[in-house]
Amino acid sequence: HQMTHRNTPKAMERRIARVLGGKRIPLSGGLSFMPGDVISDKFLVECKLRGSSGKKHISIEKEWLKKIEKEAQALAKFPLLVFKYKNDKSDYVILNLKDFIKLTTTQNKEGRKNG
């Protein structure tokens, strides 16, 4: 089963960085002191690519969430966990509900001011 460039963790990180207007943190996976995989104005992102054998499930480890939340807090960013199944076009986001509410209420206030 040949891995296409779109289905590598590095390609996923680059794509997420582009979509969020941020940048990929090189070597983040191998260095425990480097935070996240992608950083943008608002977000610190941990990317997870799953399902090389056609399995379409992912287990969300509490440790991933604790790590990205701690790192994001230190940088005053919102922590995001983004995952994708291999050979699937969609990326999915896991965000703390409190942060989701902060983001959406901020967006609504800004939208009303401009509208």
C-alpha cells in the first residue's frame, strides 16, 4: 500500500497550517519541548493522522488533550486537536467546549459590529 504525499503527517500539518493561516512547527513530533504541530494567530494545533489499514476509528488519548492544552495556555492560544483518517478528504477538529463558546461569542460580537 503506497503512501501518497497527501497522506503523510507532514503533508497534513502543512495543509492545516495553510488553512489556518499559520505555520508548521518543524520536528515537533520528535522533540518533547516543542509545542504542537502547527501554530497560528489564534491556535496551537496537534495533528493526528489515522487508519493506515483501512480502519476508520480513532481513540482520543487524554494525554494528547492535556499536552496541547498546557502548551497552548503557555502561548495564549486556543488548543486544537485535528485528526484525519487516511484516504479521507475531511479533517475533524476537537476543541474544548469552553474555548468553542469563547470563539463563537467573539465572532458573533464582531459580526454584529461590522454588520
